[in-house]
Amino acid sequence: MLVSFIVTVFNKEHIILETLECLVNQELPIDTSIEIICVDDKSTDKSIELIKQFSTNYPNVFLVENIANKGPSFSINRAANYAHGDYFIPIDADDLIPNNHLATLLNIALREKADFVIGKSIRTNNLPEPITIEPNFQQYKGTKSLDFIVKKKLCHMGFLVSSSLWKSASGAFEKVFIQDQSLPMRLAHKASCMVFINHHIYYLSPRTEENLSSNTNQQHHDRFFSALDMLENKDLSNDSIFGLKGKIISSIWKCYRDRFKWRALFSQPFFIYISNKVFKTTYNDNLQKKWECFFKNLENVRRM
């Protein structure tokens, strides 16, 4: 059994070695091996140099270099294209996982015949704590998988996914810059069986000005278009449709809130947002087209 860690890297010289050490020191079940595929997105710091140096001691660590800065969505898909594993675990280069992360998720996937295993994330300075031997988890099948992902707003890496499911879902949505909005939804939509572990399995680095999460315009833009992309599917449940439309409403409202501050309280998106929360209403096609135009012209956003 081969498990591929697929890692997106951009200017992470301050932590990339800690992340790689975290991966090579994973507890491995019997007859299981790993490979680590790092895709560097045209870093301007010493990230490439550090990965190359690290790989001299670990022949299962591979580096792929983008010829231009393409963003995490493109890079994670490129890493997957180079991976040979039966399962993939996508990782951001500045995040960490417990040392029994792979063993726990893989054992659950094999035992429950799940092709997608995801858990909780936490943003902290603390080092990862081992996952309890028998963590509490829930199993979802059919449309219930996407219903759950949308309802719980799960948008992080560190999950385990079969390579066949990744291919079926076509990986991340490359028309948005950031991968973590689209990937869990796309995989849940195509999963035959998803397991959610009610335990922190993924440790996000604290927010800094260098994190993509600090660019709220990018976050709102990518959340909006990732939800819009999912709504193109014709086999969604009513719960998923309502939840995805709620994401769209939340994206436009939060973007207005961040841009216009207190004046946003008198805006149309605010009243639609409140109505959605209280009365479970959504919006019409004309409003959606108006919001699409707004986001397509939003400044300080990388568009692919």
C-alpha cells in the first residue's frame, strides 16, 4: 500500500523542514509506504533549496517546480498527477499533522470501506497531539456526504482520499486560486462512503500577513465561485443546494462587510443574508449574475 502526501509550497522556508519531518516520521501500518510530492509554486525564498537538501536523505521525497506562480489549486492538482499512491493526503506546506495521522485515517478507511476520510482542523501554535486510538467518527453515503461538508463548512487539507476518487472528482477547481474551498466539496460529492472523525487531525499555522487566509477578498471570491461551480451539478440534494446558496450569500455579505464596514448594514446583501438565516430564503438569478459581476471586478484577487 502506497500513500502519497501531496504538498503545495510557496515561500515556506521558515517551516517547510518542520512539515517534511512531520511527514517522514509518520507511524506506518504494516506493508504501507509513503512518498512525498512537493510542488513549488515559483518560490522566491529558500524553499526549493531546503527541499532539495532534505530529499538527499529521503529518496521518497520529490520536488516538482512550476515555471510560473499558478496558485494552490493548480499546484495540488499537479502534485496529484505525479503521485503514484493508492491514497492521497494533501498538505499545505506550513501545516502539521499528528504522528499517527496516516495510520489512523488509513485504518478507518480500510475498515469502513471509505474512499474519503476527513476530520476537524485547528489553528494553533501548539504541536499536534496524537489522535486517540479509537476516535469518535460518523459515516456518510450518497448525497449525505456533501450535505455534511457544506453544513459544517469543512475547508481544509489533511484528509485521506483514494486516488480513484480524486480522479473521479477531477481534483481541485482550478478556476479559483485557493484549493481548500473546492476540494472537500468536490470529493464529498463523488464519494461512495465518507467518514468524518470528530477529532483534530490537522493543525493549521497561525494567520500572518503572508498566509492566503489573510487576503479576505481572495477568500470571499474563491468561496463564491467554488459554491457556484458545485451548483452546476444536477444531482444535488435540496439540503446541499440550500447550503451552497447560503455560502454564496455569505460570501457576498462578508465581502461587503469587510469593504464598507458599518455602511454594509444598510446594503441589500445584508438583508438577504439575514433573511436566509431567519426565513431560509435564497435569491434569484438576476441577483446571482449581479454578484458574479461584482466578484469578477473585485480588486486584489488572483484569477485563473
